[in-house]
Amino acid sequence: MFSYSADQLQSLCSEVLTQAGQKGASAAEVDVSESIGQNVQVRRQNVEHIEYQQDKSLDITVYVQHAKGRASTADFSPNAISEAVQAAMNIARYTAQDHCAGLADADLMAKETGDVDSFYPWLLSVDEAIELAKKCEQSALNTDQRIVNSEGADVQTDHYQYAYANSHAFLAYQKGSRHSISCSVVAEDNSGMQRDYWYDLARDARDLDAVEKIGRLAAERALKRLNPQTLATGSYPVVFDSTVSGSLIGHLVGALSGGSLYRQTSFLVDSLGKKIMAPWVELTEKPHIKKALASTYFDAEGVATHDREVIKAGQVCGYFLSSYSARKLDMQTTANAGGAHNLYLNATHATQADLLRDMGSGLLVTELMGQGVNGLTGDYSRGAAGFWVENGMIAYPVAGITIAANLKDMFAGMTGAANDALRRSTHKIGSIWINQMTVAGVS
């Protein structure tokens, strides 16, 4: 499948490190990767798009004391690699010294680089992919006569491998796969048209929902949105559906990330050890879950990953730090160079239905629009759509509204969460109930 073997990628890493040392680097790190994928889209049962992708990249970072230089190439020939190393060295020699720059500490390197069960090839021919996409879309179109149009169905495969090495004699290899099927359709009645979609994503194609189910769910979601109403402006409890609740935790991760913290551009600066969320909230990072989408034994700097508590009883137990941001903060890396690894939010309710029943009346948000989130102040204002809930039951769809609050108040006001996290999600975050937000609709 791949053009290069694992041994070849690792040999390239070793060769680059050797050249960097010979050219005067005091330390270096290199990442060599290759990816192969295919994307097929049909619309109205006609082939709309076929794409085959094959990429490779070699990224070299060198340090001359504490000056850093970085270069990359997609050409793995000896001359191109030598030129990339020299380019990185030239950049380093003209870069100012930064005493926080450098490799992560040697004693933090991963000793175990085990298998996280992340690679499942899906050798799908173009004809087979077209057939699956057509079945998915047809299932949506057959669901109801009010499904009047389609934006298409996609079947996508992705396989990748990479090797990382640095001057601490750390060398590791990993490969993975991600496959997805999606469908988007338009429903129409006398009130107008509404669009919605559904998709599934997994390491192993055998774990994906049947294409017929994906198409049907896309259609059902579009149908439920027909004849939307608006709401009178006011303050209401709000439940973020599991399709959008992960964005709230994404804002939390961003605010607790090293770059925002050392630049003083986060509303959660100096929050370590402080209670910022409701007392029931537990957020844990579990990097070694088999088949999970963000599993790894080492981060982008070779640092060993491990299970840890990020939020415990509503209190911040840890940030998300690389070695650079950790040094800026006079702390130690949390093995999050490259991002967070499989975050899990605990649940207070078994299902979303239980959550809505306890909420009583309020707003269920299923779609968010716009980027109205201020990371410095925590101010939150976004367009939204979803459903009005009355006496614990979904009453009717709503659209054309804006929801607003401050993330500090939203986190402190988290009243509950359902155990309904989507299997396809990188982080397992169920539906989240916020006690009060301002909803702007009709005055």
C-alpha cells in the first residue's frame, strides 16, 4: 500500500539526524510521514467527484544552542534531504536565541511505543466506493417524499504512517487509518426547505454504520427541522446536543493550552488548582485506548503520554503543554505537543432524554454557526438552531436565534451531561446542560 516501509522511514530519520549533527546542530528532530487516501462523491446518483491522494513529507527542526530552524520537503532524494537540512541550519543561524526552545527533556521520552490498534486498511476500489455512496444517498432519498434534493454522499478512505526521531536517540514509528461515510440532503414542505446531514467515522471500516442507516439519519434530521419557529428573547436553560457539545470542551482546551496561557491571551490564565466548573465535572485524558482516534504512546516531541485528570471535581488539575510552552510557564510538558489525546467527560444522566426531562423547558441546540468566541474574555455568542423543549419533551424546531453567555459562567453552570457521546468523535463528550444562557430571537 505505502511506497515506503517502516524501516525506510526510520532510516530516513536517522540519516537526517546524522546530517544535522555533521552540519553543526547541537540537537535536532525529524518527522517523516506518508499518507494515501481516496474520496468519492455522488450527487443525485451521479458521480460528482473522485479524488486519489498520495502525499509525503519530511520535516526537520534543528537547534543551534537555543536558536531554532525548520525546513520541510516532499522530495526524499538524498540531494533534497541534504538541502532541507542545510536550509534549517541556515534559518537557525539567523534566528535569535530563545532559551525555551529545544527538545523535550531526555528523561521524558517514551520508553514504550506500543500498538494502539489504529491501522485498518480499507482497500476499496473506485467502483465499490461509488456503489456505497449511491446506496447511502438513495436510502436518504427513499426515506420520505419531502426529501427533494441531495448535496451528495461521500465515501472516504485515509491511511497514514509516520516516523519521529530526535537527538535523544528516540525513534518511533506509527501508522493509522480513518475512514468515513457521509450524506447531506434537503427536505421541503409548505414552510420552506431545510438541510441536514449525518456521517460516521472510524479507524476500521467494519465499525462504520451501514450506509443505509447513515442516509436515513441524514434524511430524518432534515425532516425534523421543517417548519422552524423562533423564540422570544430571554434567558433559558440550554442543552448542547452531543453533535455540538464537543465545541464547548474545545474552548476549554484552547483556554488551558500553553500558547494561550504564556501569551496571556486566555480567560483561564493562572487557573491551575482553581475551581472553574461545576463540582460534578470530571474530565480525563486517556491516550492509550485501543482504536480511539487520538491514541498514542508518545506526543509530537516523543514525550511519553499517560492517563491524567484535567478537571477533577470542577477544579483544574492540569494544562495542555508542549515542552516550549511549559518552559515559558516554568512548568513541565504534559505530553500534549500536537494536541489533546482522547478526552472523556463524565456523565450525570444515562441519556439525552433523561437530561431533557430534568431540564423541563428550554433549548436543545443541534447546530452552531459563526465564530463569536473571545478566548481572552470568554465571551460567547453564536448563531444556533435546534429544538424547543417543553415539559421535558421536544416540542418544535427553532432557527434564526443567537445564544450568548460567558464561558466562565457556562462552565460553572454545567448542570449535567448525558452518556451519549458519539462513537465517531475524537473526544467522548455527551450532551451538556447549561443552566442559563441568553437566547436572542424575536423581541
